[in-house]
Amino acid sequence: RVEKSIPEPEKINEAVYKITVSGDIPAQDIFLENHVQRIIQLQGNTIFIKNKAENHDTRGLIYPFDNREFGEYLKSGPYIITESPKIRKIANELKAGENDAVRLAKKAERWVYNNITNKTLEIDFANAIQVLETGSGDCTEHSVLLASILRAAGIPARVVVGLVYTDTPENAFVYHM
């Protein structure tokens, strides 16, 4: 439950969240700490977390580039699938003539958005091939398909899970990938 509206959440650089958890797992074991998120106070089952916005460099990155140190983020797995001829074909079409990794990533993001035409929450967690074949899914399916295409194109990629603020239909933080 969110007690008050956040008028322009995209403009916030830093926020402190008060979160009360239930269950047997200690609150400090639920939330990760890193360079953008840290636990600042713990009171029983209530935790105060400070988050900072990350500003990503959107300037161009020469493509292709030496990606050997990112091997973990180039591999195929059960959901992120890079070995499929269908995925490789899309990656090859998108990267043709491209020399900027950021521009290629944005092209791939737009391709995924345009080709998942059935935006639905009805799909259970699908792998990239299933998403490609059905053209259906929500943020989870968008993420695994995009990561698959980027990895197949030689751009290291991973999916990230978290909470995002929405005011529709009411003020709340919802799961997002």
C-alpha cells in the first residue's frame, strides 16, 4: 500500500522506502544491498531502504566490441535462448550495418515491443522461443526475448526484477521485470 501519490516518479533521484514485511523470512534477507540500494534502518519486520536512481550513459558504444569478459551475460539458458536459428536470424537482421551498441539495443527493444502484439498477463513465465512464436506476454516475456536477441547479437544482457511505482488503477508498487 502506498500512502501518498508520487507525482513525477521519473524525476526522483533518491527515495527512502518504509516497507513492512510479513512471514518468517527476516526483512534484511529479502532486499539486496548494492551501489544503488541500501538498508538504512531495521525495526522488527519494518525496513527502511534508500534507493538512488542510476543514470545510464546513453552515448554510443562502438559495436561490435570485445565482450569476452561478459561471458555469463552472453550464454543461453532455459528462458534466455541465444542458440535458436529464429533468434539468431532476428539478431542478425537488427545488427546488419550497425556500429553503435546502444542504437542496436534500442532497435532490439523496439522490435520486441512491436512484435509482442498480445500484451497480456495470462502467460506463465515463457521462454524466448515461446514468446517469439506466440507474440504474447507481459514485461517478463518482453525481457527474456530482448535479452535473447541482444545476447545473440553479441551484446551482454541480463533481466532485472524489481518494483515499479504506478498510479493506475491506484498508487502502488508492482512487480516488474
